[in-house]
Amino acid sequence: MTPRGTFLLALTAAALSAQPLDVALNNGRVIDPESKLDAIRSVGIRGKKIVSISKNPLRAATVIDATGLVISPGFIDLHSHGQTPENYRYKARDGVTTALEMEIGVYPVAAWYQERTGKALVNYGATVSHPIARMKVLGDTGVWLPRDKAISATATPAQHTATLDNLRTGLREGGLGIGFGIGYVPACTQQEILEAFGVAAEFKRPGFVHTRDGRAKMVESLQEVIANSAVTGAALHVVHIQASSGKWIETALSMVDGARARGLDVTMEAYPYTAGQTQIESSIFDPGWQEKLGADYNDLVWVKTGERLTRESFDRYRKIGGSIVTFTNKEEFVDKAIAHPQVMIASDGMIYDGQGHPRGAGTYARILGVYVRERKTLSLMDAIAKMSLLPARRMEAYTPSMRNKGRIRVGADADLAVLDPARVIDKATYTQPNLYSEGIPHVLVGGTFVVRDSRLADGVLPGEPILAGR
């Protein structure tokens, strides 16, 4: 650069630094998992970016006294099925600034993003869905998860080729990888899945995978996708490792550790609850489900009424179709997953008309309140890393915008959660899943308050699309 160019650049930087700040978060305990900063600092925001991290209080148009509070990167939920305004409100109150549908994914991709443009409270994004792409080709009547033909049919060569073409289209449109709900398409052959992994590898994007079979075949199911990653070179992310493994959780964790130690790009996630949620009409509840899940009728709850199921009510509701909560895990298995240093936190959550699973509203506050403060399973720094930096790193190789999320540094996006470590806690329960978390008084998305003084902000929709290549 010429001396004149250097001089002009310095003038520009000086002019920018002289501009007033839009927001100052003063005297908070800033925790940045990337730099390991854990100190009292003031954070200055201009527009959508962090522009100052100071040891002294800052002046701005809007000043928040964060004394006694923690300033954290906003949380990134890799497994958020609820992609509606209702769900985004629960996310914001739980400290989530980016909610992504990665496990099942969506199809078609471009239309899904277009529906949310300018209408989202938090940032949003999705993978291209292998199950839905397959459903479209086979003529399945399911809406979100396969219900008939995509469950029972092996694709013809032409149908398989058409499914792969659908996946390529979704990836070209910016899909964040391929969502593999293998457990929901049991007739899909191992070769079909392997070749779909090959498509992910073509685009250098991960597969986000719900493994094939229940816990009784956990080893075989996990081996399948680890082998696919090794053979194709596609990165692999295993969703809800604790729910897929149950009492075999230590084996599952060691398998992933072994794959990583040998150079494979494999990551995993867990949610902090002993119950799951899915659709009763799905293949998960085909004959033999009791053995696969290690559960029985009384372990299932019909979401609309809260009733525990019997054989008779199970058969009746399965014909109708709908959401159920499944009590199929133990606290000790969940705790082992949460404590593992490589396991990220993701909610697997969705709430519709106030009904659903508490993980849709309380996952992140529960980690902070229960696993950090009460049980001391995690340090605050490690918990924040699992909820922000690690998810950002999972994606940043192919989604440049994620390089500026999950961190607190100058130049990073002003996606921030301000929380009270002494009070933060989840309030949602299985009987009342629609209760907002407490102890997260301020949340900003791109420098805009979406939660202020523990209330949702009115009239703001700062959420932006997260797309591969951007």
C-alpha cells in the first residue's frame, strides 16, 4: 500500500472510531470462549458489529449497566425444528440468536428461506433435507416426516438419482449441508445413504445425522455414518448422541473420539432432558419399537392432552398422527453426554400453539442454571463454548458469516446474550412447555435488542439468513 493509501486508511479508521456508539453494555463480565477472556469489560456496538471492548465504561445512544451480569456470545442452536415466529420468541428469551434446522432440514431450500426474509426475530438457516427430498420423489403423503412410501419403499435407480439431484439443487441454493433422518427412512439402503454422503462431499458440506436404528443397534448405526464420512470425505455431525445411545452412551462417545483422533471430521450434540419428542406416525414406532427404544406405551405422552398412552390409545393416535413426548432416557446417560468436552448443546426443540417439549423454550437456560450453577458439571466458560463457539466452528469452513458469530471481539457480529449467572434458569416443564426462561434480561441480534429488560422487543425483526457460501 502506498503512503497515501495508508494515511487514508488511518483517517477512515479514526473517523469511524469517533462516531458515536449505538449501544454500550457497560461493566459486565465478558466471557469469550475463543480468546478465553473472562473479565469485567464494556462492549461497544455500532450498527451490527462489536466495535469496542474496553476496560472503562463507554458512552452510547443506549447504555446498559451490566454490572453483576455476564455478557456472552449469543447461542447458536444447530437443531431447532421450530422455525416459526412463535418458536423464535422462545429462542430469544433463552439467549439464542441463531436457530438452525439441521437434522431433518428443509426442501425446497430457496423457498424456505424466502418465506422468512425480513420476518425473523433471530437468525435462521437449514440444511437440505434428505428425507423430504426422497418423499417428493416417492410420493410420500407425509408433511414433515415420512409417513408411508418413503418409509417402506426402496428407491428405484431413477428415483434415487432424482433424490440426489434434489439434494444438489438444495445445496446450490445455499443449504447448510444435508439433513439425514436415517431413522425415519428405514427402507433406504446403506448404498443410498453412502451416495448421498458423496453429494455432501462434492459441496464440502457436512451431513447432520439422526442415525439409522434404535439403541439396540447403536454401534452398527454409528459405524455406518462414520464409515460414510471416512469413505467420502464428508464431515459428519451426529445429533442427540445421548438419545440415540441410552445406556451405550460411553461406547458412542468413545467411537466419535476414536474417529476424531484418526483425523475424521466428526462432531456431536446433546440436549439436557431425559425425554424426546417426535411424530407417532413415523417409522420410529413401527413394530419392534419397544425393543429399539427400550420403552413401552406408558413412556409415551400425547402432546395435545398430556395423557400417558396405552396400547389402545397408541393405536388410535398412530392412525391420526401427531406429536408425542417419549420418556426413554436416564439422567446419568444425559449427564455423561453433556459433560463430554466435544459435545455441543442443541435443543431439538419445537413448540406449536404453546404445546410441545420444554427443550423448545428452556434448553440453554437449563444448561446454565442446572449444569453450571447447581450441579457444577460444566464451567461457565465451557458451557458458553458448547452453546456458541463450537457450533460456529462446525460451520465456518463453508459459511463465512459464522466466523463472526460465537465470539466477543472487535469486528464480530453483535449477537449477544446478557445473563445473570445467579438467576438464569429454565421454567418450561413437560406440563407447561411454553414458559419463557428467566435470568437472561438482554439479547441482541445484529446489534438490535430482541429482548430488553426481560421483555421481548416490539416491532423488530433483525434475523438474517445463514447460507452456505455467505
